[in-house]
Amino acid sequence: MKINEEIIKLAEKNNGILLTKQVTNAGYSRSALKILVDEGILSQVQRGVYITENGYIDDFFLLQQKFKTGIFSHETALYLLGFSDRSPMQITMTFEHGHSTPRIKKAGVKPIMVSTNFTTGQTLLNRNGSNIVVYEIERTLIDLLKPRYNADYEQLIPALKKYANFAKKDINKLFRYAKKFDVETQVRNYMEVLL
């Protein structure tokens, strides 16, 4: 089997998406990607991300590739997790404190910087065959209830109601996070009414 065919098979296993890292990890040269692009078999979508003619790339996946250390959060996470049907007007991602933000803002992403508990509640979410990193629903609700964050209550209240009726809700985890992030009172006030 020729190298080009093997590389295309790698892309087909991933819904037609191919990352430079996948090619080099499989032991192939980056120059093979250039040849496939020159032949029109692959198209480069952004640095390090390629797609076949029949491939599908999600915008959230592209942002994740561009800002690998970011985690989708707040209203964006509500949407991605299915707790809001409103597509976010601006994508929100959380980054560890000290991360440079000009490039993030230039890409139209609202960066939230945190100094502690950055990875608490992060999970992988599969969208159209590609994984992105997002905070789970309990962490997302806690983030939205923090006093310093100006949450969109038209999205937050319906999300809290949906969570209260969610079969897989984990109330213990929600209250653990509430204690950790110092929003126990806010969570208790909402949950006493909704549960």
C-alpha cells in the first residue's frame, strides 16, 4: 500500500479530518501532506489541520486545535452539552492564568482566565466524530453562578430547570463544586426551588 493511501485511510477513520500530528505519529513525513494537498486530495483548513473532499470539520474543533489549552465553558458549554438551544453569540473558553489573550480575542473568542481548579470538571465531548474539551454540566452551572461572571439569565434559568429534570444529574458533584468554588448559597437557592 502506498504512503498516500495509508494517510488517506487515517483521515477516513476520523471523518475525513487529518492532523499533522497524526501523520507524524504514524511515522510519515510532513512532505506527504504537501503532496496530497498539491494533488487536490487534501485541503489545508488551518495550520496542522487537513480535510478530505468528503470530510466535515466543526468550527468548535478548529478552535480547539488552534487553542489546545482552552476548555469550552460558560454559555458555550451549555450549548455544546445540549442545555441551551441558543448558539452562543461569542465563543467562551477558559484558560489557565498567565496565558496570553490577544490572539484568542482576535479569533473572536472570549477568554476566561482562572488561577486554580482549571481542569476540575473537564471532559471530552465527541462532535461529529471529533473530540473537543468542554466543562461538564455541573462545572458549567457553577461557573455561570459565580458572582463575578455576568451570566445570561435567559440561558441560565432554563439550563438549571433542564438540569433539575436531567436523568444523569449528579447533585452531589454539583454541591461539591459549589463548595469548592464558593457558590453554595446560590446553588442551594436555585436547587431548593427546582428540585
